[in-house]
Amino acid sequence: MGSRPPGLLFLTSLLHIWHCAGGQGSYTIDTVLLTIEPRNTVQSGTAVRLRCQVSVSHSNIPNLKHSFQLTRDDVPIYTKNATEDTVEYAINPARAADSGNYECRVSVKNKAKASNSQKLDVKGLQTPTLHLTTSSPYENEEFKATCSAPEEKGPLIFQFYLRFRTGSPKVIKQLSQGGNSSTATLRLSHIGNCILYCDYEIRLVSGNQKSNSSKEAELIVKALHITPIINILPSINLSEGDIIEVVCRVVTPPSNTEVFLTKDKVILKQVRAAALSHKFTVREDDSGELVCKAEWGSVQKETSQRITVRSLFLKPQLTVDPTDVFEGDYFKLTCSVRIRDFNKIDNETMQYSIFKDNTEVANTKTYMTVAQRSASGNYTCNATSDSLTRTIVKESQKYVVKVKVPVSEPVLSVVGGTLFLGKPFLLSCYSQRGTLPINYSLYQPRILNDVKVASKPGEKAIFNVTSITKISDIKNILCHARNSPLKPPMAGTGEQLLKWSNIIEPVSKPHLTTEPRMEDISEGYNMTLVCSVQSGSFPINFTWYSQRKGFLDYKISWKLKESHSINNVKGDHAGGYYCQCTNPANETKRSAIITIGVKMAGWKKGLIAVFCLLFLMAIILFLFYKKRLPKLKTRRTGTLSVKAASTKVERLSLTQAEVNEAANATPGMMGKSIWSEHVSGSESDDNCSTSTLEKREPQYSEVQLRQADPSRVPVKQGTDAVHGEVRNSQQGVQEVADAASVEYAELNHDTNHQSDPSDHGYHSDPSNHGYHIANDDQPNDNSVSMKP
């Protein structure tokens, strides 16, 4: 053959590429059909065929593979991969276990589709067969029974039935196995004829189905005469130390029969023969049942006989005195017995031995020694009765002797090492030596006792104490440690706390005083505030405060008293003061507030006293002058002096008629006008040594006279002259220039008129019966004096 042309080779390559591309073409599963042949319901043993066919549409995909999977009740039973569109699954023969709902599922690449479910129902079960290893077993002899249905498929449940000729059958065994046969081990105790058969049951999803019964098998259960006979010689009522013989015998046993003698499930003797004989000396604890047992295969027969053994004396008793043994103390062990039959036992012939840890320490009835730690151990004693006919040895119960260590003096300590008075704290009480358990008892003043038990090595008794407020109460604390009620307790006292513990006592309420005393504090002097406490642990922090100024001072001291000084006390230092104290107990106490008053300085007091004295003298002089002045005026003549404080010359003339008219004024008259002529001189020149008097026009002033009080102003009868002089010197000093005689009528004492001295105008002086006329125009410069 020649080589292919290049064009044909190219076309072949394209065709190959097209086929490869076609393998990745599109497809769809149209239908999946499952059929059961010959039909869905068949009898058991029929050949059944399941056919699954799939229809797939695709775009010319060559060699398309299909994955078939058959399931029964959703459990896969068959799978196959094929390019064909149809597969078949054969069930031959079909059994009841094949019944169920079948389904075919087809997968093509990544697509899958399932058929409709088809139900297969297989009718009928195979009748089982029963096989026995023997048809004539002995009573209680074991034998095998096998029930099988070889053509069925499991799992099957087999049941075995027993029926007598009269009566209904009963299930004697039920077995559930995965196979199609089951073997049971049976044992029948009823002697005589009986019938045995079996059947089975299959469990399906649709429900359970039960088979027919097997053929009945007739059995003849034979009796096995191997019950032994027991004989006890000489008697079943015995005394300890007696020798007895026990005989067990089986009449005409089958071969391979075994005979046993037991007591309390303990085999005393065993033989493979028709009979056995056993002799032994009985003891007190041998009372009970003796059992003879004959065994052939799995069959057993037994006979029992009870014997009674009477005790000649009881087990010895070991006692220890005292019960609590402490180091250094003597203790005594005593072994004693109680005899019940003095005819066979003599107390004088009893022998005693005392053992420690199985080693004899004494062959007497009593044993005494000094307790040491090596004396601890397990003690027992033996009592032996030896005679010609018997020897009886009895042992007492073990007595454990533990030599105890006496408790040492307990030590009291504060948990944490620091005790704050007035606050709860934990108190530890502990003894270094002493056998456990140790009872610790705490005693406090006015508090119920508290008890703690230490049962572990190194364990301390911890007490919660809440009532200690004073150091003196600590001394009264007691802790008793005891590990035996027969020994006095060891005591630990609170003195140990004072010696080994850090006791913090809160400060008492502080008291604030002053130096000097509060009533002696004056300005200019120094003042000391003394803050003191009665008790408290050091160091103590003292702080002083003023209600007005606040914080003053702070001191840390190792004394119960501290002071704060204020120099050069002033008035603003007056007010309330208090102090606060605290210490490591962290309880702040505050004193009462004291109020301090600052007295005035002495020199100020003296100055004020001088001023007061001068003021008092001024008042006295004023009062004295006021009282004496009217009397002085009465002694003067009744001349009227008019003086001017200025340089002006003024002259006043009053006629006698005007004076009389003023004196005789009617009551109620407030005043009368009196005109006086004023002569004004020329003003004096302050810078000149001479002054020129110039005459001026007369000026008149109005003078109002009021009625005089007749009770105060006496009216003098007669005629008096009134002189008025007004002079002005060149230096402004008043001089008498003229005199004007004023005639006035004699005043009558009965009129009792007096002018009001408070009004301006005419004033009557009741002390000297004089009159004062004031110039209204110049009240401060001029004055008119009228004297009788």
C-alpha cells in the first residue's frame, strides 16, 4: 500500500477532533424503566428476574456509559457500569427475605434518574427441620437441639417448644441468629415422655412472617438414681474436740460418677467412686450442715445433714488497761476465758500465751510493760485445754495497741500575724506533738466555748474571734488541747499572743485641751492645743483643725499626747477647735469641739479704763456745773449785759413799761414783741491797730416773751434796775460802753409766771430770776442778759 495523501490525512485528523468534541456533547436521560418478571407476586422458590432499561438522548456521543444501581428497601443490592442501555438481575430461587420495594437508579456522567418503585412479594416459607442429639436424656442432662431452614435467607428467629401429652405447648428457648439454622442446649427435669418441635420467624419491612412448625420429636426423660446417702458417727450432737466420721454413698451409680463432701461451700473430700468416708475433730465453729453431693455429667444430686458442736469454753478475751496507752505509762494485757463444761475442762489446767505480731511475749495470763513507741502492734492470746482425750486451742481476736504521744502545750497565734483590737480575727491553736485526733477548746470571757478537732498531720485549729476589745481580754484567752479523756488538757494562754503577735489597739477618743486654760487666753500671748488619747498602738497620727480655718497641723508621734502651738494669739483665733487621731488600726477618732474666746490685751483694757474714767469725770463735771450755774447767776445784779462776739457795736434799750408788760403777761400768751434798737458800729479792720466807730441807723429786733412758770420763778417785789452794756473794742473784746437803766415793775410772787426757756426770745431763768433776750438776726454774735 502506498502512503496516504496529505489531504486525506488532514481530513482524518479533523474527523478525530470532531469525535473528541462530540464526546463532550449534550445529553439527557429520558426514562428509566424497571420491570419484574414473571410478576410482582410469586411463590417461594420461583426464579425472578429484574430488568432495568434506560433511554438517553444525546448529540451523537459514542460509547456513552451508564451506571446502574438496584436497591431493595433503599438498600443497594446490585450495581453495574455498562454502555448498554439494559441490565438484568436474577433472584433464583426467590425467598421471603427477597420481598420488598425495588428501585433502579441510572447515572450518566453528572446526571441521574431513578425508576418507579416496584414491589416484589414472595409468598410462603420453608418448613424447618428439627434434629436432637438424643431422644432419651436423663433428667437434667444437657443435650443439643438444632432447628434449620437451609433454603431461607436470614436473619431468622428460631423458637423451640415443649409439650406434654396433656397441656399446651410452651416456648423453652428462643434464639436470634443471622443464619438459617440455630442450635440450642436443652435440659429437661421432668421425668417421662414429652414432645419437642420448632419454628422460625422472618422480619421484613412489610411485616413479620412466621413459618410452619417442624415435625414433632418425642423424648423420653429418664430418672438418674445417684442421690447419695449420708451417715455421721457417732452422733450429730457433739462437743468440741470430738472425732466424727462422715460416710457418703451412692447406690448403683453410672460410670464416671463423682461424690463430694462439703461444708459451707468448702470441699472437705472428693472421690470418683460410689462412696467416700471422712474423719476429723470438730471445733466450735464446725456447727452447721454437711453436704454429700453426687455428680454425673451435668446431673447433680445431693443430701445434707446438720451437726451441732457444743463449746467447752469460749474464745479467750484480751483486754488492755488503760485503753489509751501513752508514752511512759504502764499498761497491762490480760487474757481470760469462760468455761461452759466444767466436767470436761478444768480451769487450773488452762494454759495462756500472749503474742505480739505473732511472736510470743509472755506465757502467762497477764503481761505488763512500759509503753514505748516500739510497744505498738497487734496483740493476741491463746488459751489451751489439754487432756488425755482432746487438746483444744483457741485464739482471741486481735487487739491493736497504738502507743500515743501526749499532746504538747498548744501555741496560740494570730493568722496573718497582726491582731486589730475590736475587729474579728482568726486565732490558731496548734500543738507540735501529740497523737491524732486532737481536740482543741477555746475559752473566752463572756463567750461560749468553741471546739475544733484536728485529725490530719499538721492541721491547726482555727477559731473565729470577734469579741476582743481590750488587751486585758487577750490575757484571759485559753486554748486547751487534749487527745485523751483520761489525761488533763494542756493549756495555751493569751500571754503568747502578747509575746509573739503584733497587736494593734485602736486609739481611744482624743481629748483636746489648751495651755493656758481657755479662760486665760489673751491677745499677744502664745496658745498650745494639746491632743491626748488614753490608749492606742504607736505610731499615732495627730491632726488639728479649726472650724474657721480648717486644717492646722499634722504630727506622727510615739506618745499618747501631742501639741500644736499658736504664737501671738489674735482676736481672729477665737472659735471652735478639734483634733483627730488614727493609727495602724485605721480607725479615725475625733475629739469634742472646744470653743476658745480670746481676751483683749491688758494695755487696751487700761486705755479703755482711762477713757471711761475721763468720760465719767466729764459727765460728773457737766452735771455739777449744770447744777451750780443757776445759783451763781442769782447772785449777780440784775443788769443786762449785751456782748457781741464780733466787732459790731449793738445797743439794746428796754423801757420799764416794756419790762413790766412782759412780766405781767397773761397766761397762754406765747410772746410779746419788743423792739430794741441796735446800733451798729463800723467793722473793725483786722489789719489796723485802730478802729473807727461809725454811727448807724437804729435797728430793731423782735423779742418774744413767754409767760413764766409761777411755780418755778419767784416774782421779786420792788424795783430793780436793768443795765445793758454793749461795747466793742478794737481787738474784738467786748467792753461795757453804756448803761441803760431799765425800770420795771415789781413782780408779784402770786402770779407765778415763767417763760418757756426753750423758745427763742425772752427767757426766764428760774434759778436766778433773770431774763435772757436773744437777737434773732444774729443769734451767735449777740446776747442780752437781764439781771434784777
